[in-house]
Amino acid sequence: MGKFQYFTAVSLDGFIATDDDSLDWLLNAEETGTPGRYEEFYSGVGCVVMGGITYEWLLEHFEGPWPYAGTPVWVFTHHELPVYPGADITLVRGEVREFVPDFLRDAGEKDVWVMGGGQLAAQFAAAGHLDELILTVMPITLGSGKRILPLEGGGRLWELRESRAVGSVLELRYEAAPRP
């Protein structure tokens, strides 16, 4: 059975986007981590889950063929949104835990990528369905913005499994520590 992984870039001060959901700080970065790291990660993904804001950002900024072709994508949203042409997208509303069996079914033997945003990842964590954090820490501070994991009602202990520096970028992989 696959794992639920939150793979994202983050600023040094813990933000994944600016207050107005801009990713320009990331898209303009010269260094984004180890070459091939994304491809290595994505080869193990069988299902993608994202929030509506992330999906809307993709609709507005992405051109060309759907980047997750052949992979089921689930989008949590409170709005009616168009489906990207040729994409396997399911729009849903509700609690994360009610869809967990669907995500695992779609992922098969592979993992579920909790793509974003932070609010959605926090819901997975609160429901006990976030197994790994894979972070690319970028050498920038934003001062404010969308937090990486805005948990309410308590945190969780994470165990560092891997770290590496690539230029001024730091890549970190954490596993959820067993609950006492």
C-alpha cells in the first residue's frame, strides 16, 4: 500500500506561496534542487491530490499537455471548476478521510502525492494520513504568505530520514514519527 507524501517547495521562513497565492519567488529561482529529483519522486506517484487554489493556479498558468497525464488527480474545491482537457480529474467536496480509500485504490502500489496547498496537507495530517514530508527549502524569505502546514489543535513529531544540500537549496525528507 502506498504512502501519503507532501512534496513541496518552501521558503526559509515556512511559506509555500505569497499572500496572493503567487509562486513567482519559486519560478524565478535559479536553483530548484537536485536535477532529476522531481522525476525520481514522480515515478513513484500513482495518484495526485490537490486543493482548488493549486488547481486554479495550474489552469491559469500552465500551457500545453496536462503534466499529470495518465495519473488520476483529485481536486478538493468548493467551486465549480473546468476540467483540464484530456486529464483524469475528479472534483470533490468533503472531508479528506472519506476519500482515502479512493486515493489508495487509484494509486495502486504507488504513492499518493498531496500536492497542495498547505491547508489540504494539514487536513491529511490531522486525519492521520500524512506519512512523509519532502521539502525543497529555497534560499529566500517571504515574510508572510501561505504556511507550509497550518495545523490547528496540536502538532506532530517528524523524523528526518534524508537531507542534502544542492548549492544553496536544502532538500529534506521527513517521516511521521509513530504516535505514542
